[in-house]
Amino acid sequence: MRPKIILYIAMSKDGYIASENDNLDFLNKYHIPNEDYGYTAFMERVGCVIVGRRTYDKVLNMGFPYHENKMVYVLTRDNKRTEKMNLIFINQDIKSLIHSIQLEKDEVIYCDGGAEIAHVFLKENLIDEIIISIVPEVLRSGTELFRNGEIPSNFKLEAKLEFSSGLIQYHFLNEYNQTV
């Protein structure tokens, strides 16, 4: 049985995870002291992170470390190497990678995006859950997460949380990947 894969991501009200030129500034006003929107609790469940190269580079260029206490697989077309023991740049089939990842009991794989990686995972029906934070901003252009900003129809709403910042977080389950 493969590990559970969760896409945890934020997007604008009109379906964009970044504005033009991969700009994430629209998220800044939702960084509120003492409010992480459940991220810390989520990360406690995570065994490893899979992320696309552009998203990985964007986070590093913003001055943030990238999950230094987790195993991180960066999907890339390059043959980049690193000295870090918890970081692997990888160019292989997604299904093969998922099959090769061994996690401890009850740990999940965090699909951190970006949109291109999320699309591949969705196309292969590998995403079991989507936890998506909708910020009340309209971008009108940029990097769209889902076609027409709509969650794929095989995902059903499990929970909804509203925050004082105006952010609304939705938790969806892939009805086709649920075991009885």
C-alpha cells in the first residue's frame, strides 16, 4: 500500500497560486503572528516532501530554509547534485518515485507543488487529499492551480475552516482513493 499523498497549498479566490512572474506577494498580508493555519500540525504528519524545482528555488530565493528536518525530493529535468543528506534532486517517473519512498507508519507525502507537479499528480490520480487555503484576493492572471479554478470533481469536501484573516481552508478527500 502506498503512502497517503496530500497537496497542501494556498491560492487566490480566482484560482491562482502565484501572480505574474511567480510572485507570491498576495499572500503576505495573511502571515499573521501566532497563526499558521494548521501548518505545524500538518507537518508533524509529514514523512517527506515532493516539490517541483521552480517552487523549491522560489522558496530558497525568498530567504526561507526548505524543510531541513524532512526528506525532500525536488523534481527537476536537471541532473543537479547536493551534499545534503535529506535533499535529492530527481528526474524520474512520479509513480516509480512514490513506489520507492518508504515512510514510517501513518506518515504522509506532502506534495508542495507547484502547479505543474500538482497537475501530474492529479493526472496520475496520486493525490489522496487536498488541503487548500483560499485567500480573499483576485489576481486575474498568473499560475492557475486547477482548470477554471475548480477542484477536480472526484474530490469531495470533508471540512471547512474560516479564519479571522478572511482566509478559508478547505479539506477535500479523493473519493476514488478512499479505502473501506
